[in-house]
Amino acid sequence: MISCQNISKQYGSLTALAPVSLDFREGSTTVLIGPSGCGKSTLLRILIKLIDPDSGMVTINGKILTSDNVESVRREVGYMVQDGGLFPHLTGRQNVLLLAKYLGMATGDNNRRLKELADLVQVPLTLLDRYPSALSGGQRQRVSLMRALMLDPNVLLLDEPMGALDPVTRSDLQMALKEIFSHLKKTVILVTHDMDEAAYLSDEVIMMRSGSIVQHGTLEELIKSPASEFVTQFIRAQRSMLPPLSEDA
């Protein structure tokens, strides 16, 4: 579904992303994880061409991402940021429908899709008439997810979607996302620094450090066969939801 070939990003002397080549499987949930500043958000933004790589190529659904086709390709990709990114001067409903109206989609189809998505993320339709300032953090994230899903994209990119939420709200949203991922069968790439979250949501994990990929595999592979001491230390530091590590792991 998504392929990266030798993509990299440099800011002066700082390597934000070393040359990376990756394939993301269709219908899978891949988690990009690592400490702050490791390059995971940079990689995600390159995938949707919010920033341009210094080198390399991104292919989405068989299409090479270029300046000429970026707008059409983005319609196949839903994108959600940490704080939801809702426009404060628009209601929840207006935020969700913004791109659909811009593209001239029929009002009747939009309303049916809105109801379908509200049921999916478990948000009352009446709540969508509020402005973002009148919504809780969890409600804003659910509305933002509706907006990301409005055009029924093949790919869903989530950049720390639960980072600013309190533990209870975060847990509720994690459970909702897991059910939604299972139901929709989208190709999902999720950025987090939380290993518990990765354990709960991922099919595959890509661990990053200092702009480079340290290890790529299932969570079980990272636990049982860590590629470096850093992988072991990162997992040990955040293992409340993980199976116990063996004494020699």
C-alpha cells in the first residue's frame, strides 16, 4: 500500500531522517515508536508530503507521490494530529464536512456518511453542533478521526493522536481505535512514544532512534530478539502492559 525508497531529511547539520526504505502492508497497523526527536513524525509527514524529503521516493497505492498529484493522492489518505487540529471557528460538523464540501460532494451523501462515522466513533450527532472549545479532549479527537475518515481513505496516518489525553480518556480512545481498525481494515501508520499503546494497537512495530530505524518487526520479535541494547532498555522502561521479559532479554 505504501512504499518508501531511500527517503531522508536533513536540517543543516541535523539528520532528522537517515536514508530509509520501508514497505507498509495493506490492511495492517504499523506503529512508529521511539523517543522524542527520533524522526518518526518527520517520516509520517514525508509520507503525506507535508514536508519534502531531501532524497528518495514515496509510493502510495501504486502512485509515486509528486507535487503534481499530491492533492489527489492526499484524498486517499486520512491524517490526524495530536491535538486533533480542528478549526476553532468551525463546529464539529463543519470540520468533518469541510473537504467533502470543498470537493462538491452531494449533501445527502455527506449527511449519510456523517451519521455512519458518528456511530462508528460513538459520538452523538448533536455534539457535532458544538465548537471545538466546547468539546472535551477525547471528543475533539473522535471528531478529528471522523474528519480523517470522511472520504473513506485507504490509508490512515495518526501522529500521536492520544498524546495529550488523560489516562482514562486515552484508554477509552485506544479501545475505540482498536475496534475501528479491526472493522475498517485500513492501512494504518501510527506515531507514538508509548510502548503500551504500541503493544495494544500494532501488527508491526518500527522502532526509531536519532533518525534511523533500529528494528522493524512484531512486538514479540522486539521483546524476544532485540536488535540492540537500546531496544531492550526502551521496552524495559515502558512494559506495564507487556509480557514479562526473560532474565537474559
